Amino acid sequence: MAQLWGGRFTGSINELAWNFNASITFDKRFLEVDVRGSKAHASMLAKQGIISEEEKEQIVNGLDSILQDVIDGKLEITTKYEDIHSFLEANLIDRIGDAGKKVHTGRSRNDQVALDMRLYARGEVEHMSELLRNMLNCLNGIMKDNLDTYMPGFTHLQKAQPVTLAHHIGAYYEMFKRDLLRMKDIYNRMNYCPLGAGALAGTTYPLDREYTAELLDFFGPTLNSMDSVSDRDYLIEFMSALSTIMMHLSRFSEEVIIWNSNEYRFVTIDDAYSTGSSIMPQKKNPDIAELVRGKTGRVYGDLMSLLTTMKGIPLAYNKDMQEDKEAFFDAVDNTSNCLTLFTDMLATIKFNKSAMEKSAMMGFTNATDAADYLVNKGMPFRDAHSVIGKLVLYCIDKNCSIDELAIDELKSFSEMFDSDIYNAISLETCVNKRLTIGAPSPDAMKKVISINEEFIKNYSLK
């Protein structure tokens, strides 16, 4: 058992207690950021004259060699070590001797862990931003290709008014756009360096925390040493944003699942993102969309786990906080996988435009426009609403759409109907006359698509 402590103890720790306390099985993914942080710390120590330049070079080269050996499979990270920090320090001392014992000067494992988590989380924010950018590019491409793909818009899962696929997809664009903007907010709040905070009260060594922060691309050092090591609100904020991303993915998945059903047939999912049945040969199941929907609850659970862990911890560091890692890693891994797979599935999906248009026609989505037609002829809206309601009931009995009725049939409900009604309630007219920004007409959508392209072009996380 390799540990960074022991001088205070005369007996050995219980093996079960050791395993319960250890974090090497999951914090080993901190290897690269721990190396980076330790190299920066050593460079700062040398700059301040706390260690020599020669010792710094030994430390830096030793850390690089350990990292490379792990990558090459020459060195294994095992449960012999308590955590990734003891693994690195023990192997560094084995390789370079006494100089390796100086790498921890002016540093506590508390601020070392806090630094690793910030560096790792920052990298995940950057990665999530790229995945969201990919999603937005995919969505904008679908919008550009479907400005005149008519489909029903829904409320309460009931067909409501005609829209276009571009307009419907544009709603998800706005959701994921806000998700991307949340990444920028999180980055700006979390990007401060806790290294140098010590266990909780700083250190008597003359550290240059601004220099360390600069080496690690932080905006600057954190300003309270107790807060630096004892809070994980930036993780909670990030995981909350991940939960929101998953909520948006889950809603989208639900629609893909519905659209893929035999009753709708709006989409055909590529074989690469579908599975079959072990007993029913005709089945083609939307498993990826269903799994994305299912994993949403898991990410929610990760967020609740960390919130619950943090809610009763007094200042400063407590071992409870070791529980931040597995929940965070799980949330990041699942959201990343779901976002990647869903974007790839969406990029290969085929939209059945004729089925969408037929569904809009048969769903009386133009009923509101028919009422507006009568209003424009001089009928009070409430009376027009009643006339069209009766007309819809008549069409349901005949199993036809309003457009399919003869003019004499229409006039039996109101003499105000004339031959221009057919153009007034065509899907094209219903959509195209909605010209305000944010509405589904092609002219309005083209403006939005242009805004989207500028947003992606100019977006920067930093």
C-alpha cells in the first residue's frame, strides 16, 4: 500500500478500510491533468527559488516519462496506490530520488485534487461545447433543406397548426443554442486556479499563485483558500447544464420515437442506429433514441447525488467530497455519448415529406386559418370559431379534409365561403403568410438560419 501519509501512525490500516478510502480505481483518469498541474507547480517553485532549476527539470522530465510509460503500457496504475497523486509521487521518487520528494512542497492534496478537478472539468466543458456545435450545425443543415417541408405542429400531442420541418427543428436549435451558451457561462465562472490554497489556509512558502494560474491557462488564482478546496459548485452547475442537455435530447428522442412509429411514418432511421427484434422479424426499433431518453434519468441522478453530498458539509475539506468524482464522470460520459450518437443518428435520418404533409392536411391544422378567412369576410371571430368547429365535425364524419369539400358543401355552413377559400387554407398559404421573425414562413426562417450561421461562426468559449 503506497500512501502519502504514515509518520503519525504506528499501525497499518484495515484492508477493507483502505479499499473503502482509496480512489485510484476512478481518479486515475486525472493522470494527465495531475502531471500538468505538478509540472506547473514545480516551475513556480523554481521561479520562486524554493527548489533549484535542476530539481525542476528532474521533476518535469520524470513526470513526462511516467505519463508516457502509462500511455505506452509499460507502467500500470494499480490498487497498490491510494490515489493517482500517490501513484505519481511514489513513481517520481523511484525515478529521480530526493528531487521527487520536493514536488509536494507548498501544496496539499486538497488543493491538488481541487486543481485536477478544475482542469479536468474545464476540458469536459470544452469538449461538450464542440459536441453542441456539431449538433447545431446538423440542425441548421436540416432547417436549410426543409423550408417547404410541411408538417403538423402540435399542442397536447394534438395536431394544431401547420408548420414546416425547418421551423420544428429550429425549436431544438434554440434549446441547444442556450445549452452551448451555458457552457460559456460555466467556463467563465470556473476558470480560476485553486493551487496554492494548501489544505485550507494557504502556505508560508512564497508561492506565486498568479504565475501558476498563468501557466495553466486560468484567468487568475482563487481568492479564498477555504473556498478553493471545499466547494464543488462549478461541478453542480456543469452537471445541471448536462441535465438540461439531456432533457432536450430526451424530448427530441421522444419525438423521433413517435415519428418512427407505424402510425406516423414521418422518419426512417438509418440501420446503423436501429435494432431488430429477436422474435418479430418485421421490427426496426429506435433503440438509440430510447436509450438516450432512458439515460436522462441517470444523469439527473448524478446531479442529485452531488447536491446531496454537498448539502451538509462544514468548511473546509471533508472526505465526503471524494464522492464528487464518480457521479461527475458518469454524467459527463453519458451526456457526451448521448449527444454524439443522437447527432450522428439525426444526420442520417430520412424524413418522409409526403407523410408529414398528408398528416397536416388530415389533421385540420388549417382550421384556424379557415376561421380567420371568415373573420376577414366580416364574421365575428367567435361565430367563425363555431362555424369551423361544425365544419370539422362534418369532415370527420366524411373522413376528409376541409380542402376536399366542394364549395356548395362549404356554403351550407356559411354563405361567406367563396372559391378563394381553397387558396386561403392551403398549407403553403397558411405557413407563408406568417412572416414575423420566429414564425415558420420561408422568408422568416431564412433570416433565422442566417442568424444561426453567424452565431456558430462567431461563437467562442473563452
